[in-house]
Amino acid sequence: MPTQSVKEITLETLVGPLAETFPQLIRGTILHSDALTTERRLNSKLRNQWFYTADSNVYTIEDDEAVWYLGREPTNPIFNNIEEATQQLIRTGDYILPNEKRGEINAVIKAEDTLRVRLSDLRLLGGGGVFLYFGIDTANYGKLNPEQRRVAERIYGQGDDFVGNMEMFNESGITKTRVYVLNPDYVKRNVPEDGGLARASRFVLFGFDSRFYAVSWFVDFHFGLRGARNVADNK
């Protein structure tokens, strides 16, 4: 199905478990984190909603390094296997991609719009839990290292949109926000040989600093998913 321009359609926010809302929306219209952040700048009503986003998170091990592939919707393994993936996330916390599903991992890796990030380059904080984070000072984001900045712009918008969105956060009282990823040690313990694991993406509301989680497993919560509704579902 061809990707539709979000400028030519009417977007809706459907609230519910991911496996219920996703099939009701047109693929190619579901918002990624960067587009959603920019829309939140333009539409303040979206700031008090928790959201799932279309971003894809695949974690692998390469040369003994934990690597995070931040991809787009077309190659998102969770969207491409919505029932199996969400059930596995709810049951175990991870959607495991064994060697038998190497093709799905390679599709993410090879996509031109996928961001490859070595987790060790992000200067992660947060102790020894399942997930860690790096922070973004919304008034002084020049302190970010180059890898942190690449990720921050991918999640919160590029170029002028990034600058505008950081200003929006700061003016809204969000002086710092965070990006959460899996702990590299967790990745090394749980990724199968020559395989990977996937997690869902979500944004929290502004009251919790609009943090981005590339580690989400509770996909049965009533969060929003924003995109254009399938015409068939309106009949």
C-alpha cells in the first residue's frame, strides 16, 4: 500500500491497546515520534495524552556491542506481526527475533531511514536496571554529544523543528526530558545468537516531561495511536 501524505488526510487519535488500534489506521499515516512532537507544538490538545508511536526499536549484538536500530514504520517488526508481537511483549516483556526471523532484522538494518546507534555512545544514566536513559536540557541541548544529538533529532524533530520543539518544551515548563533505551547488559543477556529483540515506542504526556521510551512492553494499555482511520472502519 503506498504511503499517504499526512498533509492530505485527516488524522485521528485512537485510544486503546496497540493490537486493537493499529489495524484501524492506514499504514503510512501513523505518526512517528518526530512528527507527533511537531504536531504537539501546533496542537496543544495532544500534550495531555500518552501515545504509542510508529517508531521501530530493534536491539542486536554486533562485535560484542549492544546496538539499537531506531527504524520507521514500514519495517517495524511489531507492526508487521501485531498479534504475535503484542502477545509476546505482554507475556515476556520482549518480542524475540530469533535467527529464523533474521530477514525481519535485516529489513530494519538495511532501510535507508534506520538510525544505527551503539548504546555505549549515549553516555547512559540510571543505574543497573532493565532500561537506562540520557537526558536533554531543553534550553541547552548543545551539551549533547554527537550520537545523543542524532537520536534526539530523530525523536523530537530535525533542524528548525527540533529547535522549535525544544523551545515549546522549555516554555511549557519542561526544562529536561529523557530518552529511555534498554540497558546494554540486558540486551547482551537476552538477544538470541544472530538474532534480535524488539520493543514498542511510546511518549508520555507533558506532565511527565514528554519522555520517549524505546523500551515499551505494556502494549495493552489505553494509550493513543495517531493516524488516518481506514475508510472501511468508518462504514
